[in-house]
Amino acid sequence: MSIFKKLFTAVRGGATEVGEAIVDSQALRILDQELRDSKKALNDAKTGLTSIMAEKMGVERRVKDLTSKITEHEGYAIKAMDSGDESLALDVANKIAEFEHELTIQQGIQDGYESKVTGLKKMIRQSERNIQAMDREISVVKTTAKVQKANEMASAKFSGSNSALSSATDSLQRIKERQQKREDQAAAAMELESSENDDDLSARLKNAGIVNSESSGSSILDRLKKQKENK
């Protein structure tokens, strides 16, 4: 393959990919339009079927009328023969032949209508099922596209070091650290206050002579002697 053929093939391939990308980007819009076109075609088919069925009903009435006239004229012919009027009976028989010829034509038309109506009804039912299936598929595709878009947006917002979620998490951690620091400061203040109160009480007891301020060697010996005597 020459270099020019390779380039041409590459250009064609690139054009195909671009075309497919454009079609894919408009896929839902295209599907919606195709569905609308299908529904319109189906409605047109139903309208056409209604018209054909109306024509068929007219033919059926014509067949019924001809059948009735044939029966009626057969009675006339019999009566004419019973009365001995062969000429009249023949004229009636010729009229019956005309009716039967027309009946044969109308019955052929009726049979054709029945075949067409049956086929069209079958096609319409199949088209309805296909359109319903397409409608469901489009609904699924749209829902999937929305879910994927939501996931993409969530990923864009909540992933990475600079994401909104990461920033919020850092802020929350700083708030917790400040709160802990305040709690530690409050506990330290309470501990300090308690210590100062204990020191003040000890000083007051010593000043009142209730508690000795210092222990001497003789006082310790006296305490030990008393413990020994009590044993």
C-alpha cells in the first residue's frame, strides 16, 4: 500500500471517528426523534387501516345486498316458471346471472380487504411492541446517562486534594482541633484553681495550729513509740 493510500485510509478513519463522536453526542436526541417518527408512522398506519376497514365494510354491505337480491330473484324465477311464463323466468335468470357476476367481483374485493386488514393489524401490533421496547430502552438510557452525569459531577467535586469535600474535611478537622484546645484550656484552668484552693486551705490550717507545718525527728519518734505500744 502506497503512502498516499495509507494517508487516505487514515483520513477516512478519522472522519468516521469524528462522525461517530458527533452521532454519539446527540444519541439521545436522535433516539427521541426516531421514536417520535415511529409513533407518527404508527398513527398514520392506524389511520390508513381505519380507512381500509371502512371500505371493507362498504364492500361487505354490497356482498350482503347482492346475496339478498339473488335469493329474492330466485324466488321470482320460480314463481314465473310455476305460472308457465318461461320468457319472464329467463329474464329473471339473466338478472340473477348479473348479480352473481357482480357478487363474485365484490367477494374477491372483500377477500382482498380481509387479507390486507389482517396483515396490517399484525404489522401494527408488532410496531407497537417495537415502539414500546424502544421507549423503554430510551428511558433506561436516559436514566443511565443522568446517573453517570451525577457520578461524574460528584467525582469532580469530591475527588482530589483541591476538591470541595477535601477542603470541607480539612476545615472540620481544624474546628475539632480548636474545640479540643478550648476544652484542654478549661480543664487546665479548673485544675489550677483547685490546686490554689488546696494550698490556701493548708496554709490556714497551719496558721490555726491545727496542722503542724513541719515534722520534727522527735515527733516522728513519739509517733512510732505509740504505734509500738498499741501492738
